[in-house]
Amino acid sequence: MKHNLYKMMGLDIYLSSLSKSEYKAVSAEISNTSKVMTPLMSWDVYSQGYIDTLNESERLQDIAKVKSYAKHLNWKNTMDSIFENEVFQAIIITDLNQNIVWVNKGFSKMTGYAKNEVLHKTPKMLQGAETSITARRNIKKKIALDVPFREIITNYKKSGEPYECEVKIFPLYSRDNNKTHFIALEGKVG
């Protein structure tokens, strides 16, 4: 038979590319007469698409959560402009003393720390022996300038494994122009 499932690899991709009339003509001829199940050869394509969709959904949920904080805390910053064209894995929100008040799931995936392990601590807890003194000083100076900035720094996972991290930090202001918090978007370099 011309359309036997046993000989078709990636049938789902093939069928999804057909028009309705082509599908109707072909689907009547498809049969599974084999007693052996064929391996699903297109799973990797489907799987990656599914993972990409989940990651984008998680990203949008993170942004929605930050927007919820922005509304609740009356921040005047436009969250859309902060997230526009930014690639990140982790989001950290700190108060003015740099104590962590919120992190996303991506932070936990990237560092190995659960949310409850980092709340009320500073991001300095991620630094260690290979963290550059210059990078630390740059961050301290730029925070004092009250302007958005980016820096590359060596941080450490909970396991003690070092990783290079690009940090983009934005000061957050209330409607009456008082700085209230910082938000950091972080991602592994390389």
C-alpha cells in the first residue's frame, strides 16, 4: 500500500503540510496494517517546538508577575520598555538595600537556589573567589548613578560551580520619582 504507516517517518509533519482536499484524499488510503509500532521519528522536532512554547509561556508569566508588582508598588517605569528585546533567564527584584524580594523560576534553574533560600539576602551571595573585584566595583558605582546598566560577572551556583553572567540592572521609581527597587535581568554568557 502506498501510504502504509510502517514506511512513513514524520507523518505528522507531512499531513500538516497538506491542504484540506489533499489530506482528505490521502487520509482514506492511510492504514496501519503493521503489527509493529513505528518509531516516532519527528518527536525531536515536536519536542523542541513544545519546549520553546513552554519557555515563552514562562517568560510571559514572569513579565506579567513583574507588571503586577509594578502596579501594586506604583512604579512609574514602563515594564515593556525594560523587557523589550531583552534575553534573560533570571529576574531578581531587590529593595534599595539590595535585599532580594522576588526571583523567578529561571533564577532557581540557573543558580540551583530555591526562592526561599535567597529572599532577604543580597545578590552578593552568588559571588565568590573568581568574582572580579573590578566587576563588583563597577556594579556598586553604576547602582549609585541611578541609571540602567549591564555588567558581566562571575557568579556561583549553589553547587559551587562558577558561571559567567550578564547582569542588566534597572532602577525602579515610584510615581513621585522616589527610587524604590532594582530589577536585574540575568543570563548565562556562553
